[in-house]
Amino acid sequence: MANSNAKGDRRERELVNALDEAGFAVMRAPASGSATERELPDVLTGDGETFYAIEAKSSAGDPIYLTGEEIEALLFFARNFGAKPRVGVRFDREDWYFFHPGDLYTTDGGNYRVKKETAIAEGTDFAEFVGDTRKVTLDEVADDGPDQAVLDVLSAFERGDLEKDEAAQMLE
């Protein structure tokens, strides 16, 4: 057990250093169980505009599993802290990949699983994670702001008054 823990710690430190180099303020949570009864996320990071609470997991190649409790604690902390919850996974010889907990595969037993191929195909890689933290608003894209008709169609879709296909046709 100590061995896999040491490796997890090393991977976690690598993530912290990489975030630091990318210009993020970053903090590792104290060793589990020392601060509060509730588990803390492994890493807390932000760039002044976007803040993330990250549960970091690594594996040689086997799927990575997280318990329902781990995900629940991450969501609880992130919500109360005002951070975006993310699960960071790293498989040997691969980059870090990030997921919103809601995008993870849920097992029948209520746990969460990330396979290596899923991480590579669907995860947000490190470069994108640190580079695209600033959201471009619609106002910045169009000089005169979005068309009111477009906004009306989008809000009708969000309210559920329109099906996706109907909204798409109206926006064409």
C-alpha cells in the first residue's frame, strides 16, 4: 500500500508543480483525515478568475475508480468554496486529463470509473485545462452583442419549450 501511495503523492506533486508553472496559485490539501472529518480535495488551484477543486488519481494502466463518497465530498467542498469540481486522472506515459464528476461513468455499485482510453478520448488535457480557463462571452465575439432572436430561441430551449432539433432549425 505504501508504495502506491508514494507514487500517488509524487504524481500529485507533479500536478501541483505543473499548475504552478502555468501561473496558477495552487495548494495541496493536508494529509487525509488531519484537517476535518470530511475528505478534502487533493488540490485547490486558481488563476484569479477560475478556481478548481481537484481530486487527483493516477494508475499504471488499470481503470481508475473513485468512491461515491469521494465524489460527494468533492462536490460538497467545491460548491461551498465556489470552485469548479474536477477529477484529474493520469495514466503512466500519458498526460493529466480532467473531468467534471458528472461526466464520469457510474458503476452499478455507485462508484465512478475512468478507463485510460476514455480519458484520452473525452478528457480535457492539461494544456486545454490551463489555457482555456477564460470563458469568451458572446459580447466579445460579436461587436454588437448577440441577436435578440437568437437569445429568445436559446432561452426557449433552456426552458424546455423547444426541442433541440426545433431550436437548431430556427438558428440556422
